[in-house]
Amino acid sequence: MHHGLKGAIGLLLLAGSSLAIGQAANEPVRDTAVENIGAHYQTTYVFQRKPAFSANYSGPNSLSPDAERSYTLTAGAAFGARPWRDTELYFDPEMALGLPMSDLTGLAGFPSGELSRAAGRSPTFYRQRLFLRQTWNRGGGSEALESGFNQLASRVDRDRFVLTAGNFSLLDLFDDNRYAHDPRMQFMNWSHMTYAAYDYAADARGYAWGVAGEWYAGDWVLRLARMTVPREPNQQRLDYQIFKHYGDQVELEHGHRLAGREGKLRLLAWRGRGLLAKFDDALALAASSGGVPDINAVRTGVRTKYGLGVNVEQDLGRGVGGFVRAMWADGGTETESFTEADRSLAGGLSLAGAAWDRAEDVLGVSLAWNGLSQARRRYLEEGGISFFIGDGALNYRPEAIVEAYYSIAVGRKLWLSVDAQRIAHPAYNADRGPAVVLGLRLHADF
């Protein structure tokens, strides 16, 4: 590691809390609203229980019809430093432990966004993020950025270009949504943290190396990024041949006002390229040999996949906000980094508790619908098994998820949430389910 970066991280570790100092390394920043060093911390515990449900049959990657429990515990920090004006460095270490239901198989919309970090009962420590952010201000008036996780308090121009490079998550920048994005505070299901059909470039925990650019111009934002992909689908080891195997995405965002209330519209296009298997190739091989289709037998070449999505959020007044997400993906190729969905639609409402004198509480209700391409459907119908799903047969129906949560502010920076989910047709199979998942979540950040 470069000696300058070691020094910055050392300062961050000594800081231990959010603070501002009056002198930056290269150029003084005298604005008292500007942080030069900051630190934030979080911990989240999630417990979920699934009662037994009916199933006509089960396969190797089925959600178990028996009653099950799962839990996760994560704890981490976000350290930031501003070595000189308009440049920021961030480092996030994290610890995770936990056990998922059914070894994290049998669903597309898994019931907790924390499950991808679960690695058993023993704590696992890892680097979550390590990246640089450079801002070029271009005028157009200024706005304040508040101190938060991976965000030092500062003032920036409304017209600006921001470059992010290093180890981070695409969901830090892309497909943001005010009401459905953070499974530690909002809806817990994977189908609400982003588009279920968004096979975004990432390792098994959701992070990758790469570079992203954001061009802000008034109410418009254009984002572009190229990121590394895993060496094998849904695995932790990344492929650093970023000019050969990669994930590209472009997003256009527009902020608007309807009836005087703020909202945003985002359009997202993505393309992934890696060593992947095509479902049609697996089906053709099985037809010629008389066996069961197996994507592991045809993962022999570089394949490209892509998708298009739209994301809308809107303040509806009186503490109520709504959102809708929809995405179509080509679906001819196996999942590379996220979950097994080729079509996804989700929407819901978020109600702030001020209406009942609980200003920090939030009530959320949502519905998600996930679907499959024809090629993936045929593969599963013929008994094929993929990374997350495979019942040995398939009576296809879209996977439909209803979720409701209530987040209770029980102290300063401490929230307790109760959550209920009903998942119809787990893994797209009308011969199984519905499954109900009940959960409790305790989250603290400071």
C-alpha cells in the first residue's frame, strides 16, 4: 500500500469520531462547515423466522419447507479524510457473522439484504470499501453535503464532475432511492434494495474495484462506471482483467417537482461481460446426451448480458413517499453477481411517523414481482440447477413478495424494526409455498 494512504488511514483510526480540523494537507479549508476528517460507525442485527410451508416436492436448491431461523450481525466503520481541497479518501472495515435459511438457496428475493455477508457463526473481518473521490466544481450555485457514511460534510457546486475510483459498491452511486435502498433501515428484501434483475458487477458481498464518473448539471446527473466482475459467478474472488471481463453501467437522473413536491426519475442501462454459461447451450447439450441440463458443463466462453431499468421516487406530501422500480434483462445467460431474476417490478409507500407524533418512526409497505426469461424457465423445467435456485422441476409462476415494516426510534441513533414478508411461488414455483418470513432488526449508527 502507498505510504501516503497508510498515513491517511492511520489518522482516521486515531480520530475515532466525526470531527473537523482547520488545516488540510495541501491547501487550507477554512469553511467551518467542511470536515477534513470524519468517522462513523454502525451495527445491525437481524433475526428472521420462517414457519413451515407446503411443498409438493423439493430439489437441491430449494427453500426448505420446514420451519427455519436465520440471523446476521454486522459491525463496521466508515473513515474519511480530505488530504487537500476537493479530494477525499475513504476506508471501511467490517465484521460479519450469521447463518441464512436453507444455505441461501430457494429464492430470488431473499428476505434480508444482510444475508450476502453471512459467513457462519464465527466473525469474519474484511475490507468493505477503499476508494478515492475527486470533485471538480463548475459553478451553478452551491449546495451543502451533510456528514454521513462515506461523506464528509462540505459545500459543492451544483454543476460539478465527481470521480470515484477504488473498491466500493455500485449501489453506493447507482439506483439510489430515498424510500427503498438500505436494508439496514428500510425494506429488508433483496427485491427492494435495488432492481432484482440488476446483475450489477460485484463480488459475493456486493463490492468490486473500478471507476465511476458523475456529471452534475442543475437538476440532471449522468453517471458512468466500469467495475470488475467475479472470476466465477457469485464468488468472492474478482477478475481484474477489467478491459476483458467487466460490468458497465450508465444512469441518467432528473430531479423534478410535482405539485411543489420533490421527486426523481432515473434510467439505467447495464452490460456485463464474463466467463458465463448460456441456458440454451446447457439445454442443447442435455438434449444430445440425454441427461439433465447443467450450466457448469457449458461455461466455456465469454458471454455478454445486459438490462434496462427505470426508477421513480416521489414525495406525496404529509410524510408519505412512493417509489416504483422496473427492469428488463436479456436472461439468456446465468446470473453473474446478484440474484436470479430477469424481469422485476417493485413499488411501495413509506410513511413518516410525524402523523402520529412519532417523527423518527417509519412505516413501509411494498410489493415486488420477479420473473424469468424463457431460456431460464426451460432450464429449470428440465431439472437444471443454478446457483441459488433449482427444485428439480418447475410449475412456473412469477415470484411475488409483499413486505411491511415498522421502524421504531428507541433512542438517539438506535432503531428497532419489525418486518413481515409473504413470498408467493418461491423460486418461481407454484408447486411450493407460499412462505412467510417474520423478522426483527436492531440498527445503531453514530
